[in-house]
Amino acid sequence: MIESRPNGLPPIAQREIRVQTAVSLHEPDRVPFVPSINNFLSLEYGVSIQDSMTDPLSMIGPLDRYLDRYEPDLVTLPPCFSIRAMERSGFSAGRWPGLNGLPENTPYQYVDRQYLEDEDYDEFLDDPSRFVLQRVLPQKHTAYAGLALLEPYTLCNQAIFSQSAFGLPPVRAALEAMMETGAEVLRTLGGLEQLAMHTVERGFIPFGGATGQAPFDEFADYVRGLLQTCMDCINEPERLSRALEIWGARTIPASIAGAKMQNAKYLFIPLHCGVDNFMSVANYEKFYWPGLKKLILATIEAGMTPFVICEGKYHTRLPILADVPKGKVIYTFEDTDFAEAKRVLGDVACIAGGMPTEYLMMGDRQRVIDETKRMIDLLAPGGGYIASNSLALDQVKTENMEAWKDTVFSYGVY
């Protein structure tokens, strides 16, 4: 059993023990406090979202102010998607500040698109790597259009003439764009690594850089499109099952390998296609859960804690989510019956959430205090609870955010 009273240890060790004690379904010294944040640091502390996406190190000042005031037990680093990289690659599946005149504090938004048409399903299933190379990447990144001219199998020909494809102007332009895009991404990752190191030096645990997704979500987001993938549960069940199996067999090991390279202790797993509104319980069990469970088990096997973000309505999925190893998983909920979640999952997984983000944005300070206490009374007994919020924070009322933190730190003591 983890020692739950980490007195006398360095602050970073105290925070890790606090969180892991809750994960293991025991009572720590205090309920861990883990706000889920998006653009909060930019909007609260006066660095534009556009500047943060251009230079991650511009966030050091806001990060320090956030750490000083809120002392989170896990720190979500800011989402610094590289604007220069997206511009160079001609990224067509996103919207960001500065694009087509969008204001500097426009949040980054991924745009759902369909790259796999009905008539192309068999081509994808026959050779998914070739399909992604020739059909998906050139559409998603317009500067990579020349990749459509590459036939990977002919490049293996014994005659050197097969390499002539790399001399074609569209192919050369695509390869140059890929190299320059990669250099920009590495520059941004270097800045984020410095932010993470700075966080550790301050005695806090960075979180969210290592990510994984359920195969259903990835296939929907990156290839088929969300709406069409959900419809495939009914119209193309056999092809969808094969596609998800193929996709997960490749992406799950890649997610685990990437997290290991970062020496990550937590794998951030955001879910969105599996909400109650999008598919039946039967289809969730058939198409969504198998891949998600494989990812969860692979994360645990690799010595990391899956931090699963259940976006949207998650009322009917609770019994399914219980099919995981005891004391190894964190489930955060945006919209569920928390009393039922405690009953169904309380002996199996750590539950996070409980603070509606709209209360922090628009609510009354006393309402925030009352809701914090109510959730602690409901979910904290016996351990296995982390105080978090329903949706990642952008703009909030500062007095509400402070009231939430102060109440957790005082009322959440065991």
C-alpha cells in the first residue's frame, strides 16, 4: 500500500503520492486537485493564444503565476500547437488564431472531415499504409499533395530508375514541406519540453503531453469522419470492425512507445465518439470498448496510469468501464450521475471531475463552494476521488477558481 501521509518529502513527491494513493483507491492526506485547463493560462494572464502557439516559452510567466496560486497536483501544460508548422504543411483540418484573419485569442479547433469514402473502404482495408500515404495525407496537408504520386512498392525495384519519383517536382515540394514542417514541430516540442522541465523544477508534475486515443476515435477523427464512422456501426459493421482492429494494432503500440520516450507516468486519453448520444450500448461494447480496453491495458502494462477523459454524456457506459484492473485507472467525467459512478466504479477505478466548468465561468462563488463540498462528501469517502472539472478551462471568474481551490485544500483533508 502507498504511504498516504507524505510528510517531509519534496513537494513533487508529495503530489505524486497523493495522486497515486487516490488512484489505488485509498485515502491520501487530501483530495488531489487537478484542474483541466485549455487556454486558461493565456486568457487569465495576458498572453494571447496566438503568441502561445507561436512561442511556448511565452507561457513561463503565466505558468508560474498559475502554480503559485493554485498548486495543482497534476499540471496540464498549455496546448501550443505550432502555427508555423500548420501553415507550412497547409494543414486543412484545423482552425487557429490568425488563420484567415481570426482574432488572436481564437481557440484552436480541429475540423472533422471525411477522407475515406464509401467506395474506398476495401482499398483502405487492403493496404491502409498506402491509402494514408496517397489519399489522406495529401488532403489533410495540402503542401504534401505530391505524396499521391508515390507508389511505395515500385520504389523497392532493383533498378535505380525507380527512384526517379523523388525527382518529380510535386514530390520534391512535398518532401521539402514535410522536412520544414518537422523542423517547426521539433522547435515547438523543444519549447514544451522546457516548460515541462520548468514545471518539475518548481516541484510540480507535468501532465497531458503523452496522449493516446481509442482506435474508434482516431479512425473517425483522422480517416473516416465522426458522423460516417458512427453510421458505419449500422451500415458497415464488418468493414468497420476490421478497420478498427487494423488501426488499433498500429496506433496503440505507437502511443505507448511515444509515452515511454517522454518518461510519462500518465497517459492522457480523451474520449469523444463513445458518448451516449452517438451510439447504443451494444454498439459501444462491440466497436468502441474493445480498442479502448486494449489501450488501457497496454498503458497499465507499460507501468503508466491511464487518465481517461469521458467527454459528453456517460450514463449508460459505467458498467462497461468497470472491466479494468482494480486501482489502476482514472476516469474523468463531464456528464454522469456521480452517485451511480461511485456505486459502479468506486471499488475499481479512481473517479475525477465533479465541478461543472460553467460554475467556474459564470456561477456564484458560494455555489462553487457548495458544489465542491457536495462532491467531496459524495466521492471522497474511502479514497479514489480527484477534484477536477467537466470541460477544459478557458475563461473563468477568478474568484470562483480561487474558491474552488481553497475549498478542496481545506474541506478535502482526510
